[in-house]
Amino acid sequence: MSPKLGIAVALACCGLAFFSVSCSKNNGTTPTPSPTPSASVGPDTVYIQDTGSKTIRSYRGGSTNNGIVAAKAVYPTSDGSQPDVVYSPLFDVLWVPSAYPLQNKGPVLNTPIRIWTAASTKNAVNPDQTVPYSDGAGAAVYDATNDLLYVANIDGATIQIYSTAHLMTASSVAAANITLVITDGSILGTPRPIEMVLDSATGRLFASDEGAVVAVFDNFAATAASAAASHTNMTVPANREITALNQPDGMAYSPANDILFIGEHNFKQIDVVHNASTFSGPQGHSQVISGFGTGPTGLAYDAPRDLLFSYDPNNGQGGGVDVIPAPEVASGNVNSIPNKRSFFDNLVPLSGFGITVDTTH
């Protein structure tokens, strides 16, 4: 069982450079995203999913937060699973796709996608839209170029594609399905995405499998846009795979450096994979950030400031987020990295998976 779902069981009984792609981004008019904010003046708000309080919690000044901080806003989810948190700075929309484990009972139908519009202005209010969803795995990613939301199923390697994602309503249905072909002999059954990251500039999708693989799909966004426009279901094989991982879960990507950060929950470390767009075969763990408490679970990358946010549910004060500067060169024990910071919520011990950073509001 994946960390994302395994912790949920325990607790329930737990592109464009400025987009946070983790973790999980336009219709015919194709709005142009605003320029990347200056690293010196641009805001930074971190959205974090907390399983215990069943909320999404946002924190201003995520890049400089250190120690105990108070949430700027909370978003009730009534969700005891560990879903992704997906955000569009362009449209100021927040998506949270619920996830529940199968528990040998077949697919769980009530796994809605919760949506807040004008999210940066909201606090302590229920979702503006709740989209019915069957079989959700809690993994999702937003394609900013095509305004598509990709949401993964829990019982296989199929993802559903929603068009005009920033305008989704309770009546929205998937425009098409894409089944990913992932080869992973380390698991029983059908490989499936646990986490997805999209490079909006190239349309390349990284999908971490439940076993030992991160599959890479070149030009995926163009394929998905074509499938959605024609309402045609497709099967897409991986172009290559990063292998020899140990239950890869949370991921984040730095387009400028072509580095993929992969959280290996069982090893309590982050693999720093250089040349990620072309890397193929065994990952030799030549550069790792180690020494996490029980994480890392979710990851998010702040491109303007070159910071990696790592969610660690057992970090010192009950659960928090490590803020790692210059992660492309960071290695060794996370607590020994120069200028590394950690922050914790002043009311709840943070425990979950989903995390993303907004650098425009």
C-alpha cells in the first residue's frame, strides 16, 4: 500500500516556472499566464492538506516562515484521505481530489473533486463546487496550457481528463480517459499513478508508480488535449522510466534545472534526479536529501526563489514542512543543509500529503 493511502487508513481508522507542479495546470481562448513574479517581491502562499483537521491550510510567506506559524486561511474538506492539492495562480482556483483505499471492497464511489474559486480570497468556507467522481486515487495535476485537469483512478493506470477545468461544476464529466502503460514488476496487480507532475513548457508528464518506477510521458499534454477535444479514449505507453526506486510518492520538478525531486517514503529521503527529461533506467541515488522523520510525503517547488517544500508528518513538533534552499545542490541530512528552515501550524500537528505553492497572490 502506498504511503498516501496507508497513512490515510491509519488516521481514518490518514512549464511555466511559477506553477507548483507536486506535489499534481485553457479553453479555446487560451489565456496567457502572467509573467513569473520577481523573486524579490513576489508573494508566496503555501497550501497544505491536513488529514487530522480535514482541511486545506494556507500560509503566507512560506519561503521565510520558520517555527510556529498561523494559517492565513482554512478550507474545510471533510476528507480523511491524503489527496493532492492542485492550484492555478492564473485563475485562482483550488482543486482537491478525494482519495480512499479500496480495502478489498471494490472501488469507493464517493471520491469527489472539491473546488474553490477565487481561492485566495476565501477562508473557512465550503467548496464552491463539488464534482462527483468515482474511484479517485487522490492524485491529480493541472495542465495550464490547455486548462485541463488530470485525475487518477485508484484501481488502475487510467486518468480522467476534464476540459475547461477552471469552470468545472457539479455537472462536469470527463471529456476522455487516458490509460497509461507503466511497466513495474515490483508490484502485484496493475501499476497506477500515485503522484503526477507536469512540465507545462514541454507537456511532459512524470507519473510515480506504487512500486519502484517513475514513468515519463513525452508530449503528454498535446495527446491529452487531442483526446479531450475529440472525446476519444486513448492508451499511452511511457517513453522511458526512472527505475530502482522504493515506493516513490511525492514529486516536484524544476524546469530551469531539469531536475525531478522524488520522495522515497520508505527510505525517508528525496532523490535529486538530474537530466530528468531524458533520464532512463536505474536511479543510483547519487544525490539524496535524507534524515526525514516519517516523510517526505508531498513536495512542491518554488521556482522564483529556488526552494523545495517537503511535507514531513513527523518533523519535530508533530508534523510540519521543511523549506530547503537551492535543492539542486542540496544533499545529506536535511537538518544539516545551510539555511534550511521548518515551519509548523500553531493549532494542529500537520499530517498529510498534498502541498503546493502560489507565487502570485
